[in-house]
Amino acid sequence: MPKTSTLKSLARQHGTPLFIVDHTVLRRNFTEFRRWLPRVQAYYAVKANPAPEIIRTLYRAGASFDVASIGEFRLVYDNIRRLPPKKRQDFIWDKIIYANPIKDRATLEELDQYRPLVTYDNSAEIGKIRRHAPHAGLALRIRVPNTGSMVELSSKFGAAPGEAADLIAAAFDAGLVVEGLCFHVGSQCTNFDNFVQALNISAQVLEESAGHGHPLKLLDIGGGFPAPYDGSVQPFRSLARILNAELRRLFPPNLEILAEPGRFMVATAATLVAEVIGKADRDGKRCYYLNDGIYQTFSGVLFDHCQYHVKAFKKGPAQLSAVFGPTCDALDTICQSEPLPDLNLGDLVYSENIGAYTHASSTWFNGFPPARVVHVNV
Ligand SMILES: *Cc1c(COP(=O)(O)O)cnc(C)c1O
């Protein structure tokens, strides 16, 4: 996070609510990922925060990208394609994976010219890809345990491991090429055993598929790498040590390994500064109203099951206070009991580690716009 004096002066300069993205932190997170997982190519999951400035910084640092809609595909393609021209398909595969197992026809038709790498997890999708994107390469998404992850994904996506070999064979029978497997252990996965189980399931599926005459070339270990929101999250290098050991033990060295970190890259890179616009005491409880809330930068409280802390720049004896957003909806509650000093109207507050799944899902509900964004140390 930039120094608090920097946060305050940026807020004075640009107004609030202000979403401040520090590109030094983005580069540091990317470098840390590479350093501890040297065998794994990182495809940044753009949905966590799709700002073009972030895409360009991570691209320059060496990242590839995970997209999940045609809009995200175009966004990434338009922001990176000016750079080194390789053969187009190599370039696309090296730089972009389309990781949404469900794609509509129009999306597939537009994607086909790029001969992209796309994921699938069911047989209806095979027919659709065969008709509308016959030049795509495939990765089968398998279902793996999401136990204890902050955001659970296994109820929506992933072929049961027992069906995997058949779905791979079915794609080859349809004239398509399956390149590999992918999975997602759930977002903010602090239970590292999910990764261990997922890798072991993948090894079994790869072995079974090779036994049926379909050896695969790549394994995409998805996202889920946890951001250090609080001291209870074990350091990234502990997870990396486990992953490296399992990758070495279970897979041949020529298997290409990809990952799709979203939250890990951007969560710690952004800070929000907001202003106290209202203050009341209700039933003996201090209540503050901010000019940012659940419908804007704090959307992650709802969609991402993530609790953010609101901190004051000011010092003073703290009392447990409720903090609300600016809309007329009672759902627009940021926290029920945050220890805050006595604040006045016009005072600024801030929230750290708020870069992932926040601004990305801001709305204009009730006429309140998303926070303004500034990028520092670009
Ligand atoms: C959301 C998503 C990601 C990113 O997950 P994080 O937990 O933010 O790392 C990666 N891959 C897929 C398929 C996703 O849906």
C-alpha cells in the first residue's frame, strides 16, 4: 500500500471515492509467483480486475492471460497484440486461454479465427465447438474438491473425474484435439489439500487418457492462490513448496504446467479511499455512511464473500461502529462492527487489499457511479 500521506494527497487531488492501484505491488506479486513456481506459466485471470493498465503491466512483466468472455478476449488481445509478432496461434496459445467451459455460438465463431485454447466440461459443448470453432484446441475442466475455499466453484463447473477419459475420447472422435486438463480449487483457497487432491486426480486422468491412446500435453492448475488478507493465510512459498513437490512427483518434466491466478496478482495492489458523508447514533450504535459501498467498490462483500476492514487515518479511542454505503438499500452495509475513532463528516477512511473482485463488479445502482481509478508507479 502507498504511504498514508500519499493516499490522502491522491484523494485531495482526484476526489473520492478513489481506487488506487499500485503497479509496484502488481509487479512484485507476479515476480513472487514466478520465483516460487518457476515451472508454472501464469495466465492472469482478467475477471479479478480487467483494467487495461493492469493487463499491460503484467504483460510487460511476462504474464499470459485467462479470459472468460469475448469481451475479455478482445480487451486482452487489443492491449497486447502490438507486441512481438510470433506465429499467431503460438502467440495466442502462449498468451491467452479462454477458460470458461460454457461459450455461446457467436463467441465461438469469433474465436475460431484465432485458433484459441478453450476449456470444456460436457458433451454438448463438444458439439458446439465442433460446429462453431473447429480450429480451437481443448482443455477438459475436471471437478476437484473446493473444501474451505472462500468462493466455491465446483458446483457449477467440472466433469466428474470418472467421466473425464470418455469426454476426452469424445472430443477426439469429433475431430477436435484435446491438449490438456484444467481445474479450479475454489477462490482464496487456504486449504492446500485441495491442490494436492486436484493434482492427484489429474495424474490419474492423464494416465487413463494416455492408456486410451490420448496422451495430453498440458495441465492448467487454475486459480485459487490465496491473497494475504490477514495473518491466518499461510505464505505463498508454503503452498508453492507443496505444489512443486507434487508436480515433480506426479508428472513428467515435459508436461506443460499453466496456472490462472487472479486474486493473488491484484488483491494487494489496490487501496480504496472514501469519505464519511453521514454520521448517526442509532440504538446506541455509532453509524457512518461512506460515499462508496456494496454496489461499488465493496461489491466483493456480497459477490466474493470477502470482508473488508475500514480504517481511519485519524487516531483516537476506538468504538465499534457500523459502516454503510451511500445507497438507499439496507443491504448496502460494509461492516457491522468496525473499531473506529470518532469521525467527522468529510473525514477520509481507507480499505486495503481491495484490488480483486471489487471495482470489477461495481454498478451504477441508485445513480452512484463506480469509484474513480488512479494507477501509481505504472
Ligand atoms: C475466477 C477464475 C480464476 C481466478 O481465480 P482466483 O481465485 O482469483 O485466482 C481462474 N480460472 C478460472 C476458470 C476462473 O473462473
